[in-house]
Amino acid sequence: MSATVSYNELIPNNVNLASDRRLQRALEEWHPKFMTWWNVEGPGYYQDREVYLRTAISVDKNGWAHFDHVRMPDYRWGIFLAEQDGENKINFGDHKGEAVWKEVPGEYRGPLRRLIVTQGDTEPASVEQQRLLAATAPSLMDMRNLFQVNVEEARHLWAMVYLLMAHFGRDGREEAEELLQRRSGDPDKPRILGAFNEKTPDWLSFYMFTFFTDRDGKYQLASLAESAFDPLARTCQFMLTEEAHHMYVGETGVARVIQRACDVMREKKTDDVRTFGAIDLPTIQKYVNFHFSVSEDLFGAEQSTNAANYFTLGLKGRFQEAMLKDDHQLKDDSYAVLRRADDGFSRIELPALTVINERLRDDYITDCQRGVDRWNKVIADAGIDFKLTLPHRAFHRKIGEFSDVLCTPEGRIVHGDEWDREVHHWLPTEADREYVRSLMVQCKEPGQYASWVAPPRIGINNQALDFPYVKM
């Protein structure tokens, strides 16, 4: 396998696809079905526009992407696996120390297929959730960033479909078809995970989604990148390279909304920034509360037999598994997790193997907090006395230990009547959402930015802020 991608084929790849004619034909037959899905469910009304996109041309970390204007239907989606590092060994579980698997062991076909399908299903789902956002883009640069996220999520779909078709035979081909048939929010054939059936109706929601929900994707991909199944591990390693940009779009997007609110507060000497077409900090906090809590649920239940089995079998590891200081088998280890206790919460020690999900959620929360700290620096630098916070992990949960717990963002347990009375302070109301939607007006001139968001500090790939990122 080469670091350089072959582009003389219908499906760009670095897996020597031409050497397996049966697999190549199967993927080429899936290609027009994918294009039909993209043209219907991809970004609406902008398929003929030239967009300044980056395209993967190598899996080498140095200079792996090429930037140019391209129509999205002409984007070169493909199949890229990270380079092999010699004779890799399995880092964890019962098979620790053995050689990684090039093919799927027969007894693990079912669980591995479920992992790949669940990951694969999130990729087209986010495209479907975001397909109408370009109509209200706050700038051409933001519109371009949206399209970049969309085409890369679609490429990640290709990555999972390749694994399904290459290693799971007829079952894999059928699963690949199903990935194009489910739809985000469809009452009859919804996407597998709940967060990917939520609407993304505005750009503040999009920024929050790419910060919080794509960050969940980072941790899921990082866990799969530890897998004993080498093709899956190397596929996810390269996907993480692209995923980093999606989180950057979210973090800098929210930071720009915050910056604009702070600028208005200082210039107009008022907290009522809505009068001047900005989004107030308390509303931003409500959006943080909602998107963080919804994304937390994507990690699953705190105690999980499935997660324990995936780890023991070597299918899915922990975040940065090789850097952890334990035996990587967890037969006798414990891990502290939060539990409901009387009128509050307490930490208890549980067998580490049973709470793999919770450890990953802890890593995720720590990472989210670093981003929130950077947002708070924007506020502090503006001299404004306000601090954004992540809500308590039990707040607004639908899955796991806290699914039947009502508590405030600060972690105080409340009864239903108090929740109903106060929830409008904690989560976006319909009035909040309506106000945010009222600001969503497309800015389509180079260098033009909406009233509710500050311009970015730098352009993309060293281009100017008024560069024509989308040729309208």
C-alpha cells in the first residue's frame, strides 16, 4: 500500500483496488447509488457551484491535501488507509501481543460488522442534517467550511463501505445498501443513533454540532483506530486527520459568535445584544447545555457488556490505548464512576472492564472543557464578567445511569414540577430558536459576514478573508 493515492480510477484509492476485480465491480456498482443519494440529500441547490475544497492526495501527514475550486459532484471521494508501521501487534484485550488481523476472524464477524455499520451510519446522517444550511450561510468562507465537512463525511461513508464490501461478503454489500436507505429524522427508517436524527436548523447549531458531536466522532474513531482488525484501524487513523478540521470549524465558529456578542456589549455598553443582531451569551450557554448533553449520550450506557466484549476481543480499544499505564487487559482493575446517591451523586469503584464507555466519556468531557476554556478566554479578554460552563454529566440525559434523573446544569437533583418551571433557563426555548433562526440570512459577497458572527482571524490555506471560497 502506498501513501500516494491513485487517481486514474473511478474510485481513488491506495488499497490497490484494481487487483480485486470483484470488489472493484461491487464498489463501482454502488457508486451511482451513492451519487443519487448525494444529489438528493447532499447540500441543496449548490451542486453546480465551484467550491474551494481540499482533496486528499496522500496519507502522508506532510502535504496530504490539495486545495482547488471544484464542483461537489466532481469531488474525488475515495478509499484511503493510513500507512502500516511494520509488523503491528495487538495492544489490548485477550489477544494482546499477537499480530494484528488482516482479515476478520470468523467468530468476530457479527460484532465487527455492527461497529462498522454504526460508525458508517453517522457519516451520511450528518450530511442530511446539514443539507439546507448553505441557504443561510453567514459568509462564503463558512459556506465553504460546511461543504468541506459534508464532502469529507461522505468520504468517511466510502471508507466504511469499502470495509463492509471487502471483508463481509454479501452481508457487507447489503449493509452498504442500507446505509443509503436510512434517513436522518425519518420516522420509518431513521439513522441508528439518536443525535443523528436531531435537526440542525441554524448555524449556531451547526457550530455546536461540529464542536460537540464531531468530537464524539473523534473519540469513537480513536477507539476504533486501536482495533486488532488492521484495515479498520488504519482507515480510522486517516479519518481522524480529516475529522480535526470539522472540530476546528465548530470551535472557531462558536468563538466568533462569542466574539461578536462581546464586541456589541462593549461598543454599545449593554447586555441586550439582540437589539443589535447578535446572540447573547446566556443563549449560547443554553445551546452548549443542549448539544453537550445530547452528544454525551452517544457514548452509550456507563456499564456496558458490549463495550467490555469489544475490548476483550480486541475490536475496540480506549483513547490512546498504548499510552495508558495498566496491563491493557483490565482483568483486576477498577475505575471510579459517578452514580446517583440519595439526593445527589457519589463516585464508586467498579470493574474497569465494565465501564469502558464511561472512561471514554471522561476523556471526551476533559477535551470539551479545554475548548470551553478557550471560549471563556475570548470573554475574559473582552473584560466581560461571564463564564460558559459544561453542564453536569447527569443533566438532560436520555441514555444510561442518568436517563431518569432530573437535575440542573449545576448537578442539583430536582422534581418534575421544578424542572418544568425552570427548564427554559437551561435549554433553548422555541423563542430562543426562533430568534436565532431570524438572524440566518445568507451573505454571499466575498468578505461579507453576518451581523451575529465576527470574521475569522485567518483565511483558509493562507487565502484572504475576501477570497471567493464559493463562486456564486
